[in-house]
Amino acid sequence: MAEIIFRVHFADGTKLDIPAANAKAAGEAGENRNPSKITKIKRVRG
């Protein structure tokens, strides 16, 4: 299964693009990179 790029938004205003199999995995990877609370996760299209 190909990885999809997800944009993870944090409460401190930071945004990270993270390749993952699904949104849950992207959120878990985002939590490991930034201690701030995740506000939303969106799929990057294109």
C-alpha cells in the first residue's frame, strides 16, 4: 500500500507534512515530532 501525505496541524501553529498509510498513523508520527496538541489532520492532494 502506498503512503499518502498528510498535513498535521498543531495548536502552536506548526504544520508538518508526514507520509503515512492512514491519518491515525500520521497523527502518531506527528505526536512524536511535536509536543503541541494536534488540531487537525488533512490529506494533501495533488
